[in-house]
Amino acid sequence: PTRKDMMNALHYCYNGFWFCEAILEGTTTFQQNFQAQDTDIILVTAPKSGTTWLKSLVFSITCRLQYKISDKNHPLVTTNPHGLIPFFEFLYGDNKSLHMPVGKPRLLATHLPYTLLPESIKTSKCKIIYLCRNPRDTFVSMWHFRKKILLKFDPSWQFPSIEESLERFCEGVSKYGPFWEQILQFWKLSKESPEKVLFLKYEDLKGDIIAQCKNIADYLNCSFSSEEENEGVIEDIAKFCSFEHLSNLEVNKSNEEGNVPLIENNMFFRKGEIGDWKNLLTTSMAEKLDQLVEQKLHGSGLKLN
Ligand code: A3P
């Protein structure tokens, strides 16, 4: 079946999730061709949940012996995080700017739900880090992001009203939606197999980034040594990957198309705050979304606020 998504773009339903045509093609090719290795690290997020931030953190943490964060030529200084950790589903097709990483561990990312991941990811010992974000801020971030892209290609694009857009988001008709299904899949898995999935929240990263950097490093079996802690390595990584620093690097200020098809590097950085939903949603819209989330997450033990 097809539907207009939350921004009026045509989307296809595939195994219960919504995709535009290009991503659907990349997804099915990826499912058929990808062979996971035990050492792979897979970052999974819903779009606009802080993927760029997570990519920069995991790259800095796992590659810190090879690349000191203070190094002027650190890869994150010259390359947007999406160029260092590609999305699987964009690796296939005619996208020449992205390549499957070489070396070990391979760092990869996806927005796909667990049920649509290739079997080899499920059966191998590779590790998954899942990051989610409060749905109010995710919706608002997505709304700004998609609006910018769609207007770029068609200045006369007819958007639905915010109310209608939210309505479709709440029906699950948004990129890779329904968003709650994806969140719940990884939440449950993180409880059943904590060695397979580390479940993180954007708001927790904002709350205590040092603790979360340690959490990530411990989970990936590359804990910070006490010497590193004394030298302030964790603080340096956190500062480097902060919104303020990362968004002000020349490479990320660039309005040239980067490593994600059709998207300029600077489009991944907008405000980077908690609570910006207040500038777009009315209280009753926010309450409607909260009610839906509460109903969907009921009994799971997960809270998203
Ligand atoms: P806002 O639109 O609310 O500002 P993704 O990386 O999944 O596409 O998500 C993009 C969102 O994460 C945007 O949110 C963006 O500003 C924010 N973001 C990007 N880099 C960040 C960072 N280093 N720290 C915190 N938030 C960041």
C-alpha cells in the first residue's frame, strides 16, 4: 500500500514500516547482500534522534588510539560524521560518495527497525547501539528538516498543516515509521540481550555526556583507562562532539552536498536542544502525541520524556 507521509511525499508500506521509493530499494538490496562480521558496530536511530551526534561520539571513542581527539587532522575535522559512518541503506544504488568501511571494527548505521535487519546482524556477535529521542522534539526536528529538503527540490511543494502532519506521524506514516514500533523493538531487545543492544536516550546524553561516553566505551569493550580519565580524554571527546563545536567546524558548516544523498552537511545541525517542540506544537498537540506514546509504550517499562 501507498500513503502520503507526514510531509505529503509518497511512501510505501513494507513489512509494516513506511519508506520512500529510494530508501526502500536500498533497504531490500542491503537485506539481501549484507554480511555482518562479529566485530561490526551498528548504530541505529530513528531519523532526527541525534544520529550525527552518536556517530561522532562512537567514532571518537572507538578510534581514539589511532586518532587523538586533539589532532588537527582528526577525521571528524575534515569529514562530516555521516561520511565516516555510512547508513547501510544508502550504500547501495548509485551513491558514489559512500563506501563500506574497511578494517575492524566496521562502524555502520541504519534507521531500520530490528525486524528488517539482515539475518547476519541478528545471528553474529556484532553490537548494536540504539539512540532514541523524545518524540515531540523528534517530530519537530523532522518537520524542519524535511521541509527544507522538499522546498529545495520544489519551491511550490504543498505541505500539510502541522496538525495534519502530526496526525500522520501519530498514524505511523513517517520515514521508517511507526516510530514507536522501532523504539519498542530495540528497547525489548536491550532488556533481553544487553550484550547485543545498548539503549540510549538523547536526553540522557544531554544530561551527563561524560557518564554516557563511559557507558558506550564499556559496552564496546574499550573502557577508558584511569590514565585516560586523568588526562581528561573523555571531556575532550565530549567537548569535541558537542553541538557547539561540531556544528562550527568548516566541514559541517558547508552547504555542499555531503555524504547522505541530496543533503548538505549543515542540514544535520539546527538547534540541538531539548524542548524546541514548544516553538511549533501547541500544548494540545503535544498532549495528543504524549497520549499516543503512553498508550503504545504501556507495559514496556520505557518512558520517553
Ligand atoms: P534539532 O533539529 O532539534 O536541532 P540526526 O542527526 O538524527 O539527523 O538528528 C538531528 C538532530 O540532532 C537535530 O536536532 C540536530 O540539531 C541535533 N544534533 C546534531 N548534532 C548534535 C550534537 N553534536 N549534539 C546535540 N544535538 C545534535
